[in-house]
Amino acid sequence: MSGGNPWAKRDAWRYEGQFTRINRFKNAFPGLGIAIVAFSGYLAYEKIFLTKDSHHEEHH
């Protein structure tokens, strides 16, 4: 008898397919990637377009 885990074959499903570590992380936060992209886009828009107008108003 080998010294390995006798339940290894029965536990294999836990670490394959949709249950891999990467897939579990992706499914834990649905929409997080889209939210990060949208928020980054808003920050870029604010930095480029909105700050120029606010500085212009301060000088008047």
C-alpha cells in the first residue's frame, strides 16, 4: 500500500474545472472587473475634463 492519500481520487473534483482557485475567485465577485474599469474611466474623465473648469472658475 502506498503512503499517499487514499481519498485523492475522490477529492480530485474539488480542484478541477469550475472549482479551481482562479475560477472560485472569479465567481466570488461578479461584475468587479466591469466596476473597476468604469470607475477608472470616470476618474480619467474627471481628471481631464472637470479639473480644468474648476481651476478656471477660481481665477475669476
